[in-house]
Amino acid sequence: GIQVEQSPPDLILQEGANSTLRCNFSDSVNNLQWFHQNPWGQLINLFYIPSGTKQNGRLSATTVATERYSLLYISSSQTTDSGVYFCAVDSNTGKLIFGQGTTLQVKP
Amino acid sequence: DGGITQSPKYLFRKEGQNVTLSCEQNLNHDAMYWYRQDPGQGLRLIYYSQIVNDFQKGDIAEGYSVSREKKESFPLTVTSAQKNPTAFYLCASSIDATGLAGQLEQFFGPGTRLTVL
């Protein structure tokens, strides 16, 4: 089945810094989502982005489907950005496969 | 208020007991999913349903059972056959499972934390 790798596994930032999270996948996909899991466990949808570029406020994402990777950019990070960021993909099976996540800590 | 609800938020079970986790959605989505998350890990798919009265096993279905009698509801039963049931369980839904782009995006409920005593 399709493999999903996220990097880095852990990231510590000072408030105001920028960061880039990466997601590599092993096969072509028809669904790619980025999520933020808050401290209470809720998964918040950030982007649905099987290809192309999207922006939402301080967050943006780019998926290069032909090279099988996606990037999540966080600019001017805030302490509320802390948590775990997951990438999940589907290769036309109807099933999302999750990466192991990147744990982000933003210090004030 | 549209969304996905899960109950209970916390559940404690004695070994040997079956328990049922509730998942309801009022988004009129056809597809529904159950995932399990262990500490420090990503989510793994237990079961999914693309339409009423039909469901398929995911990657870790052993020890679990589901039903899909109504479009809005997809309950998950954790049976006594599940050897390590303590985990965080998340339910999700999407407009479709394998249809047009834009209909595949999954949305998640708040989760149920199950602890076996």
C-alpha cells in the first residue's frame, strides 16, 4: 500500500518564526489532506490539496503530485499553532493513510 | 449546527465487555469512517462505509464490528476479542469515498477515549 512519511518528526520554534513541514508519499494520490490536531485531540482540517497551491491566512500548502510530495508553510507562528500536524493521502481506494505527524511547539 | 458528534467523550470498560461508540453526522454525507489513534501515532482505519447497509474492513478491523442502518449513524462496537482496545477513536465522514475530486475531503468528530480497566 501507499506509504506516507512526514518530516521533521519534531519542531520547536520561537513565536514569530516561519516553518515548513514536508509530506512524501509513495504513489499517485487523488486526495491529500493536512490536519492540525489540537491538545484535546480534535482534528482540524487545514487543506484539501491533492495538487496545486492554496493559502489560508498564515498557512499555505503546495502539493507537487508528479514528484509525490506536499509542503505546509506556517508563517509568523503563534503559540496556538502548537500541536501535531498530520498529512493523509488516498490513492483512489477510498481510504486515507496517515503519516506519523510532525509535533510543533511554539515558544512565547 | 452541522457536524459530526461522537459519544461518549470518555469510556471505561472492564476486560471481557463489549462497548459501543456512537457517531452521528448531519452533513448528509454518504461515506463514514472509523479510525484508531494510539499515543504518538497517526490514525489507522478500522472500518468504512460508502453507503447505507454496506461497509468494508480497513487495516485493523479485527476485534471490531460496525453497522450502517441509517445514513446519519455509524456505530462502532469494540468487542472482547480486541486485545488492546485502549485508544482514542475518531469518526469521520465525506460526501463520497471514491467519487469526484472535492467530494473526498474527510471531516472528523471530536473523538472518544476508551480505557480498559
